[in-house]
Amino acid sequence: MSALQPATPPAAASGWSERWARQVDRWMTSPALGRWAGRSVFTRWLVRRRSRELFDLMAGFVHSQVLLGCVRLQLFERLAQRPHTLEEIAARARVPAPHLQRLLDSAVALRLLEPRGERRYGLGPLGAPLAVHAGIRDMVEHNATLYRDLHDPLALLRDPDGAQMHAWWPYTDHQDGSAQPAAPSDQFARYSALMASSQRFVIDEMLDSHDFSRHRQVLDVGGGLGGWVCALARRYPHLSLMHLDLPPVSALAAQRIASDGLSARIACHPGSFLHDPLPRGADLVTLVRVAHDHPDAAVRRLLRAIHDALPVGGELLLAEPMAEVDGQPATPDPYFHFYLLAMGSGRLRTPAELMHLMTEAGFEGVRRLSGHQPVHATLLSGQKTRCLPLEPGTSVNKE
Ligand SMILES: C[S@@+](CC[C@H](N)C(=O)[O-])C[C@H]1O[C@@H](n2cnc3c(N)ncnc32)[C@H](O)[C@@H]1O
């Protein structure tokens, strides 16, 4: 899992571009040139912008702690009701007003809050979504665990299995499919509740990006508490649905589905996709925020099992956050790189890497669907156009 991979030395850039890049390095690290660039009317805007970007990088931890402080004081929910004065907030928080003012003014600087008169605060443009979505607030609180793991980034890189985040995700210890995770059931309930509260954004993204009316039966693999299948059932009354997750999660999903009155339309299949056969019959399989939790070998096995379970003409829809979605590394990437490392077994993949894995598993016409918010998920789809020969040692699943 955390074993070091033998590194293949990467190829150096070709002669010209390498020499040019080295020359730029020399210019950018020259103190004399730096002083000149900071004064010149042609370049000082660039120097100012880079200094600010670098400062923000250095201060990023403080920014996320300001956000955490506001979440813990339930400020966004309260300010959505009405603006509050500094004294009101301080009395409720039991924090001396002059100290609390530093938090509130910092939140104003970060556009989480907005001043509404003298020592009076309301919601800012970035605070409004936090007032509306409990899922974002839950993730902010949950990130406190990740940031504790990250207090020494090199220690985390050297020993990711020592991360506290690892204990949050019991199934990341069982990637070989040899055994069911035997963690207490409250561990499954804890991560499932977190996933359920953050799934709403992905659900909206998926409903907007694909035409589900042309399907008959959908199987959601690793479906968590069933929010996605319930949303599909409500939006598309003709669909019949199946949900598969590990037994403790499947039991919780079955309860939720029953309380939504959807048990007649959604069948729950407890099991592990790493060593149980997938249920047959669906003409669409969805895989939502699942592949990134698993190493390449497990994802290969899962994609191949999905391909085998689909009829010819069937389709796979895969949705999760991906790296370099606009063709180059972007600022959301580091969060997912480190989260998945601390979690214990998966990795953030680019759309191209996932498309390659899907193609390898036998899917054709693999493509990226247009979406609105890649920070929540990027969507890929692929079709099964023919049956592949059975892999050696595989038996035919008669289910
Ligand atoms: C990150 S959660 C995503 C849940 C849901 N799809 C969502 O987007 O909220 C990954 C899910 O995969 C499930 N899972 C992990 N390993 C599994 C396995 N071997 N077999 C079946 N489900 C598994 C987990 O229990 C969990 O519900």
C-alpha cells in the first residue's frame, strides 16, 4: 500500500526547451533582476501578483483555521438568519470581543463574512454556500483530522499508514479482497454519514450531465448510504435500481431507502466488489467517488467486473474528482493528492489515466462528459460493445 515504487528516471526535456527553462530559472532567481522587475512599470504588476500568490500559499493554513473557527461557532447558519454584532457573537462564543474581532475581520478579508455597519457582520459571498450546505461544513470539520496528519508533511509521505485519517476508512486495509474489513460498524456509519452529506453536489452534477431516461436498470457500485440511487428513483419513476456496498454500509443504506419509501424500487446487495460477483441486469453502472479510493490493480479488477456484468450495449458512468482536469495541474489537486495518501490506498488520477483504465477493461467510446464543477466531480462514460474472452481462472457468474 505505502510501499515505495521503484522510480524510473523521468526523461529530461529536449535540448532547447531545457536550456530555455534553465535560463528563465537564472533570471527569476537573480536578486538584481528581481529588484529591477519590482520597480519597472512593465513588470511590477507581475511581481506584485506573484508576491501575493506566494503569501497566500504561506498563509493557507491560517485561512483554513479561520474557516474552521467560523464553522465551529455556527456563524454561517446564524448570520444567514440575520446580521449579528461583535458583542452578540462574542457572548455566545464565550470569547473576549477584541480577540473574536480578529477572527471576524479575518473572515471578512477572506470574503466569508461581510461588514454590515460598525462592529456588525453578515454573510459574505463565500460564506453563503457554507450557510446552505451542511456537507461543506462537515468537510471543514473533518479536514481537521487531515491537517493534524499534515503537520509534518514529510513524515506523512514517509509513513502514510501512520495517518489518523487512515483509521477513518477501514476498507482501505483490505485491497487484496482477501477479507472483509472487520472494523466496528460505527466506523462504517461515520464515513458513510460524511459521504452522504457531501454527495449532493455530485448528484446534481450527474443529473445535469447524462440522460438517464434512456436506461432501464441502474446499479450503483460503492453507493454509500444510497443518496444517489434515491435521487435517481425520484427523478426517473421508470427506473429500477440496485445498490451495492460492503455489508455494514448496505444495511444502513437499506434503512435509509426504506425510510424514503423506495424499497420496492431499489434492491440492496451487500458484498465486496473486490471478491463477490456483481449483480447482473443493469444496463447502466455508476461508480461515484469509488475508484480514487483504490490502487490501480483493484480498479482494473473492478472495471473488468463491471464490464463483465453489463449486457452488450450497457454503459459505465464514472464520477469523481480528478487531477489536471483542464489539462494542467490545478489548485484543488494538492488537497486530493494528500487526502488520498492519508486515507491509505488510492490516488488521484487524471481523466486520461481513468479513460485508459476503462479502455483496458474493455469499454469503448470512452469520453468525458461536460460538467460544471470539476471540483466536485468529473464524469466519464464508456460503452460495452462486445463480450470479452473470460480471464483465466474466472468462472461464469450465473446470477
Ligand atoms: C468514498 S465512498 C463514496 C460513496 C458514494 N458513492 C458517494 O459518492 O457518496 C466509497 C464507497 O465505496 C464503498 N466500498 C469500498 N470498498 C468496497 C468494496 N470492496 N466493495 C463494496 N463497496 C466498497 C465504501 O463502503 C463507500 O461507501
